[in-house]
Amino acid sequence: MGRQPVRLAIVGANRGSGISRVLQSFEDRVRLTAVCDKNEELLKPWQERCPDVRTYGDFHRLLEDPFVDAVYIASPMHLHARQSIEALLAGKHVLCEVPAAQTLEDAWELVETVERTGLHYMMAENYCFSRSALAVKSIAEQGLFGEITYMEGGYIHDCRHLVHGPDGSLTWRGELHRDFNGMNYPTHSLGPVSQWIGSSRPDGDELKSIAVFVSKARSLQRYFDERYGSSHPGARDGYWRQGDSAVAVVQTRKNVLITLRVDWTSARPPNSTHYAVQGTEGAYVSGRYEGEDDLIWLQRWSPKAEDGQPVTWEPLKRYQPEPDHPLWKRWGHEASRFRHGGGDFLVFAEFFSAIAEGRTPGVDVYDAAAWSSVFALSMESVAAGGKTIPFPDFKRKNRG
């Protein structure tokens, strides 16, 4: 007898048709059972499109449903940690959108709850699962970069239209920029580079410390002035606590230097996947915009001039599929049809596979806690003038 499909509930109905398409690719492994959202208007399309799927306006009623094995949490950011913890305590596996938590207390409680329940928890950091990110991870694991000394990660993406509703009221994203000042959306920039140094492996590296600096806040003030006029609160000086660009300097326990940048309100074309790796025997630079090639130079692979020096960068795709990660080699044909370089598909593939195989998922609760802790650590660092703050060691058995 084959395995029974995972009975999944979606928390946050706004994710809509994109998630429906992904789940249709896993018909033999997952069955969408329920959708939950406190906004009834968002539930109506699901009721029309999927009449057999139960809908809930109350999260706690959903957790009482015995026909739900796992939940995908796609609610606003400030709800992620508490809803994940409550779902685990209700006996449900959890796939959660990013970041996993906004406070260190919530991050610790999430780790302890996963350890206590023994259930599967995965953070849906889709930027870790693009074809390029997986290929660079595979290259790093083979040692082809040599000893890695420096990396960059950046999430630079104009999302100003997402911070407000049609009437100018703030969404949760707008409230985030109004109320906090630090690196408020860290995992897209940090997740892939952290995996490239093997943060999940017993013999890998770990994040040691972080110092964060933030620019002045100008973009949203100007945007709201142009869109809603000078009388809107968002057009006034001092309304937005969050500066336009946040830059972090991270050091690892093996003395790798990492710089991170997050900016999702400045006016510019997107550059949402900015990454770089420098090692003793190779280097990688991601494409700066859609359609530009990712570039690589590897001492063992790349052609050399007569004096042995590097000739030029080469497109990463010139060497594919050889460096492709096993996950891409297994699922790449299906994943390539979806957004974020296939990452939107592969986070679900990895989550369902981990449950079926009884193993730890590719982005586990320790990754989720460490990467998400940048939110709280960055606020502390910025408030102290760029003070260097140590990362918690979430793999310890206690907080002391």
C-alpha cells in the first residue's frame, strides 16, 4: 500500500492561484483539505474554485480539524511564530513563510516546540531553492571554490506598492517600515549564502556575529507625498522609522565575512537576487537583472591564459547541468515552470519529501531561527550605533 497523501491546510488565502498550481503538481503526495483566513472575501474564490475544501475564518478552529496533517502558514509576518507554535502543539507539521519569527523569544520557543513535538517544521525560504542557488551550493560542497573567504547577499526590490491599500492605509508591510528600523526582511539575502557555507551540516560553518547600519528614510516619504499629497502622515518627516537600505556585516565562526543588503522601498528596477562568493580557488557573481547571466570562475574548470591567470568570467549555465544540485536534477523539469527560479515549487517538494521520508527538511528550524533572528539582532545593533551583536546558538539544548 502506498503512502497516504499529506492533508494540507493553507493559512492566508491571499496566496491563491499560484499555490494551487504548485499543489496540483503533487496530486499523489498532497491533498488540499482546508483554507483559513479571517477575511471572508479572500475565502470566496477558494470556495468557488475548490468546493470540496473546507474554509475557516478562525485559525484555532482550523487546528481542531482532524483531517489536517500539515499547515502552510502564509499569513502576515508578525503572526508566523505564534501560528507555527500553536500548529505544532496541535499535532500539525508546519511549512512557514519568511521570516519565522520577529523576536528572539519566539525563535527560541519555536525551536523548543519542534524539539519537543518531533514534528516536521520547514521555513519556506524559496530563494534557497532556485536553480542557481542550488548549483552554487553543490559547487561549494564539492570544494570547487576552495576555502570561502567572503560572500554577499542582497534583496533589493521595489515593493512600495505593497505597503498600502488603495485608500492609503498601511498594510502589515507598511506598518513594518513605520515601526521598526533594522534589517526587517533578512532571510532572502542571508539564506542562500548561509547554506553555501554549510550551516546545516555538522561539519559546516555557523553565524557568529552581526553589525547593522541603516540609511536615512526617504523613499516612502517621497512616494506617499507624490501619491497621496503632503497631508498624508506617510509624507511627513519622521513618520517612517525604517531607513531605505539596511546593510549588515556578518562574521562566521570560521571567519568568513558576509555583507548583506535589504532595500525594498527604493525606486529602481529589481535586483532581488544579488549574491557573490569569493574563495581561494573560485568566485561567483549573480546576474544583476532578469536575463543577465550568473557568472562563475573556477580554477579547476575555467580556461586560463598562458601565464595561468584567469582569462574572464563565464556564464554558470555553460557548465550546467553538471553542477546542478540533486534536488534540481530530480525536480527541475517541473520546477522550471514556477517563479523564483523554481523555488516556489521546490520548497513544497522538499517539505513533502521530508515528511514522507521521515527526515529533517532542507531549511530546518535551526536555520529558520538563526536567519530570522537577524530581524531582532539588527534592531538592537542599529539602536546601539552599529554595535556588533553575537548570534544565539539555537542548537544548544537550553538558552543558558
